Amino acid sequence: MKKIKILCVALLVFNFSISANAKNTPESFAELAEKLMPSVVNISTTQTVITNVNPFPFEFPPGSPFEDMFKEFSTPQKRKASALGSGFIIDAKGIVITNNHVIKGAEDILVRVNGEKEYKAKIIGSDPLSDLAVLEIQSKDKFIPVKFGDSDKARIGDWVIAIGNPFGLGGTVTSGIISARNRFLGLSRYEDFIQTDASINQGNSGGPLFDMNGDVIGINTAILGQSGSIGIGFAIPSNSAKKVINQLIEFGETKRGWLGVRIQNVTKEIADVEKLDKPRGALVASVAKNSPSDKAGIKAGDIILEFDGTLIKEMRELPRIVAQTEVGKTVEVKVWRNEKELTKKIKLGRLETSEDFKAEKEEGTDPNILEIKTLKISVRVLSAEDIQDRKLPKDTSGLVITNIQNDSPINYLKVNNIIIEAQKKKIKSVKDFQIIINNVLKSSEKTMLIAIYNNQNQRRYIGVKLD
């Protein structure tokens, strides 16, 4: 009898423990959703797209003597293209946060509040590097704002809800949990995504990810796959976003810290050679002349282990941490050199005024880089140097992907992948590729088979459905 009593007490304690742990499971999200919906907006944009239309039901092959003769018949046509996204209000005056890719190139921006009234909006500032933009609604009306929460306190397993404009359907609420933290997808330079299984689809971009207090802890930005939500969505953490947003509101631009180094991963082999205990930190590949690092005595071959008191576990962490540090601040940087740890004091410069950044912007406007609007990618022709550097077969031809927009139908590919074939035909120029795309668009199936070399030089076939 005594044993039965002890067992009953143990079961009661166990059940109480389970109940205590489960007490935070919400019975309903209705009250929270009702409170937050007026602060979430649907965004629609329009821009003019110019396309060359061939009046003939055929294409001349590249290099044909008739190609130039009939060029004058190819008349450029203008058409209006529209895009949909989401956003949220952070100020009663109508300050709206969204993704940069939602409003990029927009001529007109319309914001629909709470599924009812529509307003025009203007861009206060945008930042492609973090994929964030700040808009202002052109109205004297007062709006209901939401506030940012502390994304650093968000834990894997916490409940979250996403509100947005998926597929243009208007205010839609989905719920889930935080699935992972610190995700890196290679979509932008400064990534530290929150992963969630709350359903996020096309049109949710720029919308908020809320915690159970109704605070914004993330900005929904990317999805995995093209067939709609598969339970893997990604959001920019609010703590990273706030610094960029505050600068865009105050200055209309960003002011990021700058070290002036080019870095790469520390592999096991490099760690072994440098007698480092394990692969960690960021290896300095080169130092920009007269940069803050150059003036402080940082050298190529140094391994940055710690920046301003923060340990650098992986190379990709360093750019984000440096960028979030105040321009002009003097920081301590610990480096590994000649099997010893050294400390250097560095006064940070500003990235946006550096020669490195100017050179990058010039590269971004390279006339050899062309946009393929149908696929929402930018490409350049594969060069002899590329073939040599990547040790590709000498007769390889194709297009190197230089940029992939988040909503591209092939956004699962990577920058520097090489498109070598389309519909089993070798690609030698952008025009070759565009002709094949146009032919596919005229077909009933609208499906294109492309062959690529990935960044490991492995050949892959990909099926792409064109709209």
C-alpha cells in the first residue's frame, strides 16, 4: 500500500511538471492577431519594364547575316510590372518597414492598411546589403504602430506568428515556432536569419514575425523552395534590423563600421599549419592600403580571433559584427600570428566611404553584367580567366550568375554557378540564352531544362517553370 501511495505521488508530481512546462502553449492566437492586424500592411508596387519584341515568328541564330538587317524591326515596348509584399508600421505618423527587394525599382508604391484604405508611400531609405527599406505613408492620418522586441532573447521552440500578404491574398495570420537561429543562406552580406516553421509564402516578404508579447522579433524575408511554404522560412532578427532602420530614418543611408580586410574561412588544414587549436576565426587574405587595419598593423595571414570582446567562431560572423559597430569607435582586435595571440587597437572607418565599397559598387554596375528579368538573375559571360581559375574544360562556355533575387524561380542556385546549357543547347552569350527563354515562353509547357556547373564544378540539370 505504501508503494502504491509513493507511485501515485510520483505520478502527480510528473503530471504537474508536464502541465507547468506546457502552460505557455496558447489556446488561441485570436486576441493577439486582432490587436496586431491594423499595424501590418500590404504593399503593391509598379515599375516600367522595357522589352524588345520580335515581330517575326522565328529567331535568327547568333552570327547570322540577317541578324543586323532585321534589328530595326525589333521595337522596344514598355509595360507595367507589379509586385506584392508586406510591411508593418512602427510609428503613428506612418513609418513602414519592409524588404528592399519588395520596393526595388518601384515607381509607385501603394500601401493598404488593415485590408481597407489605400495610401501612397515614398521611400525614406533602403539598404540592399541587409535587404531592408523604410517607407513613409503620404497621409496625415494616425496609424497604429507595433514595437520591436529583443530577438536575442528568442529561443528555439518559442511560439511565433507571421502576418502578411501571401500571394496577394491580404492580411493572413500563420503560427509556428522558431526552428533554428543564426542561419546563413548566402542571399546577402549580413545574414543571421531566424528560421521558423510558421507558413511564409511569396508576398510575405517584409512582413513581421511576432513573439507572444506582440513584439516584432523578425522581418520575414526568404523561403526555401518555390512550391510555397514547406515549413522553412527565414526572418531578419529585429536587433540586427533596428540599427539599419534607425540609420535609414535619421540619415537616409547606412553608416557601417569598416576594418579594411578581405577575409576567408579558416579550414582544418590552415588551423593545423598555423598551430591553432581548432578551425576558428577569420583568416586575413589581404589588407587595404591606408585602411584602419593597415594603420593598426594587421597583416595578411593573421587570423582574427576576437573583435571588441566578441569571439569569432566562423569567418561569416565578422563582417556582420564589424558593420554593426559604431564608426570611429576604437576596438580591441585579437589576432593569431606566428603561433601567438596579439592584441591590436583599431579605430574603425566607415564602409560606405571606403575605396573597397566604391570598387564594389562599380563592379555592381559593370556593363558586362546583364539582368535576365524572366529569371530575376544577373549574369556575365564566362571568361578564359574563369575557366583557368576554376579548372574547367577548355571548351566550356556559359553565363556566370552574379546575382539572384529572392523571388527568382531559381533562387536555390548560388552566385558563381555557371549556366552552360538550356534545352540541351550550349550557351555562349546572353542573347543565346534569351532566345531560348523567349521560345520556351511561347510554348505551352513553359518549362526549361538548364544545365549548370555548381560552385564545386559538379554538373547538374535543373527544370525551371517560367511564368
